[in-house]
Amino acid sequence: MASLAGKTVFITGASRGIGKAIALRAARDGANIAVIAKTDEPHPKLPGTIHSAAAEIEAAGGRALALKTDIREEDQIAEAVAKTIEAFGRIDILINNASAINLTSTLQTPMKRFDLMHQVNTRASFACAQACLPHLMKSDNPHILTMSPPPNLSAQWFANHTAYTISKYGMSLVTLGLAAEFADEGVAVNSLWPVTVIETAALNMIPGLEQGRARRPDIISDAAHAILTSPARAVTGGFFTDESVLEAIGITDFEQYNLTPGKSPYPDFFLEPDRNGKNDPQVVRLLEKLAAAHKAA
């Protein structure tokens, strides 16, 4: 299997959840990880800090750099990028994982919450890409991977939380635009989204869910690894789901990722009944290329 050994991965929101899971998967290959997050002191309600995540990464076999960073501030992003280059000499991969969520209706959404979601979700995805791209273009297999859904204008995904939905689709539009803009430069730009809810701190923001009906973040990290080890010039501009990527490389046992054996996980937002994108010719072509690359590796 292809490896991320020696690659440098810049991951936002890497102190816990999906971001940390992606970091640990890369660390097992021997990658360098820039742990980008705000939490450098223990939080009373949230697990993990940049320092505890860095310790786990190094225990897993990677090298870690813990960088307290507010990704709403472009000067802090620039400083984090500069420190990453100073420590590791390169950036090969950017993971736009950090995200703010507030599942409220229009009349119940304070504008400060609207602004927070757009600053952390759409704006920061663009800003981190802008800061990392000069270094990514020097890599032999550069990737940007953003945790955002396939663009979907079905009204059902806007009706109950318009502000949040706009901010997540904003991240997806960043993927769409950058994939086209940097195709000739050989930078892969893709998005990845879970078919089911994932056990993260954000899960607690969704009211009325039965405990345990989720999947572990490992399903995302395994799918991300498959994308990030694919040839950048061949696999770009895709809006993938975790299941579709894993199926492409021969993994079909999704029960192994269930948080609670015997409990089926809830479906996630933004996906239609054809939740693997199998009716999207662009996604199908990219999955075929991804599968071929991993078979050859």
C-alpha cells in the first residue's frame, strides 16, 4: 500500500475527533504532522489539546508540531505555515478539517454565530489553502482535502439551518474552484464527507440522537489516507464519501467502524438516497482512477 512516510501534513482542528484520527493514520506511516488548533490548555467540556494530540502522534510513529492557531486570523495561519516549514522543510498535504456548527433556524441564529461559522468554515478553508499553496506546489504529490459535502441545492438541507448549510457548501465551493484553478499545477483538491454521523464533539450539537448510533472517526481517516496516497494529477476535483472511497479500494465491511456493535449509525446531512455518488460520472471516473492507483501501489 502507498505510504505517507516523510510527507508533511498540515491539519486544522487536529486536537480531537476526525482531525486527530487523520493525523494518527498518517503518523503510522511516519509522516510529519502540524497540529493546528486553538486548544492548548484542557477544555472543561472537550477532550484533547494540541499537546496531547502531538504526544499521540509521536507515539504512533510520526513527528508532531503543536501550533496554537486561530484559523480566523490570517496572520496566525501564516505564522503556523512558516513554523511548519522551519520544522519540516515542506508541506505536502493540507487538511481543512476544522469546522463550526450551529444547527439553528434563521430567527434563532445570532449574527455572531453566523459570522463564526463562515469564518471557520468557508473563509479559513480558503485562507489555509492560500497560505499553503506556494509550498504545496513544490511537493511531488500535493493534496488539499476538505471535510465538506457534495454541493446539493435541495431545499431540505437549508430549511432548518440555512446559516450552517451555506457555510459548509462554501467549503465545497472552495474545493470546486481550487481544483480547477490548480489542475495544471498538479495540486489535487478534493472533499470528503461521511455517509453516517461520526462520533465527534460536533455530534453533541445534533439534538435527539440516540447515543452510540455513530461510526468511529477511523472510517474517515482510512478514506482520507486512500485519497492522499493517490496520484494528485489523476484524482482531483472529487466530492467523495467515506464509503465510496473505501469500496473503491476493496473495503466493504463498514460494521467494523460502528461505535456500538448491533446499532446502525444515523445517516449524515447533505446526502441524497444515492449517498455514494454512484450516479455522478465525475465521481465514478475519479474512483476508478483511485482504485487503479491503489491496486498498482
